[in-house]
Amino acid sequence: MTMVKKSISVTTHQDEWIKDQIQSGHFGNESEVIRELIRERQLKEQETEGKIEAIRNALIEGEKSGFGNKSIDEIWTEARQKRKMKHA
């Protein structure tokens, strides 16, 4: 992959954190730290897009299913039970 040289400015506190990351052995140099932060942000943005799409699909599915006859308490109880089963 082709590398492009960039010049960036950071605060003193950020510079200290970057140096700490290198000294702790997590990274070999400042560029590695910055590239990792960019990769993490890119992944987060992709995950967010996926979550938005999943919510959008769930809303569409809910709209298509029509109205139900369950009370709010019944719906919450059912949702809590499903959550417990997911995390068990």
C-alpha cells in the first residue's frame, strides 16, 4: 500500500499519550499509533452503518406486521425474557 506523508498537530497531552503508547511497546512509532486510531474509527463507522441498517429493517418489519393486541407490560416482559436468553 502506498504511504502518503502527512503533517499533523496534536496537543501536549495527546503527544504525551502517543509517546506513552510507544514506550509501553504497543507501537513502534507515532505513525503506527495514528494509523491504528484511523483503522478503529473506520471500523466504528462501518459498524454504525450496519446498526442503522438493522434498525431500519426492524422498523420496516414492525410496520408491515401491523398492530398487535399485547399490552405494553406484556411487550416489555417478552423483551426482557428474550434479552435474558441472549445473554445466558
